[in-house]
Amino acid sequence: MLSELKSEILHEVILRRPDDSHKGNFGRVLLIGGNIQYGGAILMATQATVGSGAGLTTVATDLINLTALRSRTPEAMFVDWRNDEQLTTAIQTNDVILIGPGLGTDEFATQLVRKVLASVNKDQILIADGSALTVMAENNLTFPRDTFTVATPHQMEWARLSGVQLNYQDNHQLNEVQRQILNLDVLVLKQHHTLIYTETEQKQLQIGGAYQATGGMGDVLAGIVAGFAGQFKANATKAVEAAVYAHSAIAQEMAGHSYVVKPTFIADSLPNYMARIQSNL
Ligand SMILES: NC(=O)C1=CN([C@@H]2O[C@H](COP(=O)(O)OP(=O)(O)OC[C@H]3O[C@@H](n4cnc5c(N)ncnc54)[C@H](O)[C@@H]3O)[C@@H](O)[C@H]2O)[C@@H](O)CC1
Ligand SMILES: Nc1ncnc2c1ncn2[C@@H]1O[C@H](COP(=O)(O)OP(=O)(O)O)[C@@H](O)[C@H]1O
Ligand SMILES: [Mg+2]
């Protein structure tokens, strides 16, 4: 049964931090993406992961993005994605791995996706977005069974991955494909009024609008999902739901005075928004 994803999810998930906590308590998050063409995507995701409060954020990307990354989000650490030793260590030592924003679909991107799918373990959370999903579809790859996995496709990406075309993406088929073929734990099927499918529930976001229809909006969502999954890992499914809700709630608030909402504005508004949620304002 489809139920509405309500604002209460924010209050369940975004709690006051204990005074004696440190960055190690709020998740080590690794973001992988950003080729020469799509470097902006991984920069936007990074800005959102840091803004959403991840304890430690590392970005594995093309060397060409280093200066931009350092100047936009110096809080994040950098790994050259062609340095296999550093990349392997980063994959092994992070709690959450997001792969896909601006990754591209060439041979190198495909190798990276294969490496990540083969390397993650049962204590990690894997989030796949954008190009990673297209690469998985093109190569018939499935998610690892023992890892908690989240996919954030838009409808076209889901059509490629599931084989279910847009007009037929109804609840029953989504669940079957998701659980039995892909080994996916949470599917965030992005669209106007995004759907979230878990093993037991199907929820629909009923906020947000066309002011979000701009490139980079999904990259920022993926970054928030990763940041929340790392930080609020006691219940990863709820963390994903809260991320989806917060992303559109911030956009909706900004739409009161912005015809189009820039994805990076959402990333930068997260700390303030989360403080207001925590204080019940
Ligand atoms: N500044 C950047 O570097 C940007 C990089 N991007 C990256 O570009 C790569 C390709 O992603 P794209 O999504 O552009 O390309 P895709 O080829 O995956 O799909 C894009 C097309 O799907 C169609 N579509 C159907 N239903 C849709 C829905 N509900 N939502 C969105 N699109 C829908 C649209 O016509 C759209 O042109 C990804 O890695 C992505 O992360 C994009 O995020 C755009 C911004
Ligand atoms: N008309 C709309 N109403 C509500 N949300 C929208 C609308 N158009 C786009 N979005 C949201 O914007 C995001 C777009 O994601 P995606 O297509 O992956 O963007 P990109 O890859 O360019 O970053 C999704 O979260 C989607 O739900
Ligand atoms: Mg996208």
C-alpha cells in the first residue's frame, strides 16, 4: 500500500547531537564520480554531503576536479580515482559509498562500478546514482546481496536498470524487480512526487515541484542521502526517507522567492534547515 512520506520523518531522524561526540560518530562517506565532462555533479554531491553533516567526506574523482573541489568544499578529502591503491583503501575504510554522480559510462567508469560492487562488505552502505545505474544496466550488473543498498534513479535510469518502461512502472513490478533480481534494499524512484520502495513499504513524497527540474538536483539529493546514511545509520531506511523529504522541503521553501531552485542553494541551506528541525521551529 502506498502511503504519504510526511514531515514527521525529519523529527524522527534529525536529532540533537550528543555534546561529547566527534566527527568519527557521524559517518565516513566516500563519493565516487565526476569525469572531465561531468565534474560539477560530484562537486554538487560533495557540497550536499558536507552540508548534511557527514563526519568525514572523501571524494574519489578525476584529478582535473581537484582545484575546484578544494576551493568549493575544502572540508572534503581527495583521492585520485586512477590511483588504485588509494582508491582500494578508501573503499575499504568508509562506512558509506556513493557512486555515480557525473561518473560517465565509459570503460573506466565501468571498471570502477565493477570494483565497488565486488568490494563492499556487509557493514557498509552502498548508494548508486546516475551513471552508475546506467553502467549497471548496460552490463547486467546486480547489487551485492550482503550490503545495504540504495538506488536513486530517475525514471529513465530505472527503465534501463529494471527493464520496466516508464508507462508500466507500477508498484507490483517495481517490488519484484527490486527484491528478486537486483538485490536492492531501498529504491528512490525520482520524479514529480518521488516514490520510495523498501522491502515492506511504499511511500510517496507529496511536496516539491518543477522549480527542481534543473541539472544537478539529483546529484545534490544523492549527496544528502549519503550524508544522512552515514550520520543517522541506526536506521538507514529512515535516513534515506528523511534525506528525500528534506531535499524537496528546502526546495519548496525557496520556491517562494526563486523561480528555479539552484541545487547548490539546497546544499548550502542544509545546516540551517536541520537546526530548525532539531529545534522544532
Ligand atoms: N553539472 C554536471 O556535471 C551535471 C552532470 N550530470 C550527470 O550526467 C550524467 C547523465 O545523467 P542524465 O540524467 O543527464 O542523463 P540520462 O541519459 O540518464 O537521462 C536524461 C534524460 O532522461 C529523461 N527523463 C525521463 N524521465 C525523467 C525523470 N523523471 N527525471 C529526469 N530525467 C528523466 C530526460 O529526458 C532526460 O533528458 C549523470 O552522471 C549525472 O550525474 C547531471 O546531473 C546534470 C548536471
Ligand atoms: N517537476 C518536479 N517536481 C518535483 N521534483 C522534481 C521535478 N523535476 C525534478 N525533480 C526532482 O529533481 C531531481 C532530479 O534528479 P536527476 O534527474 O537525477 O537530476 P541530475 O542528474 O541532473 O542531478 C529528483 O530528485 C526529482 O524528483
Ligand atoms: Mg541524476
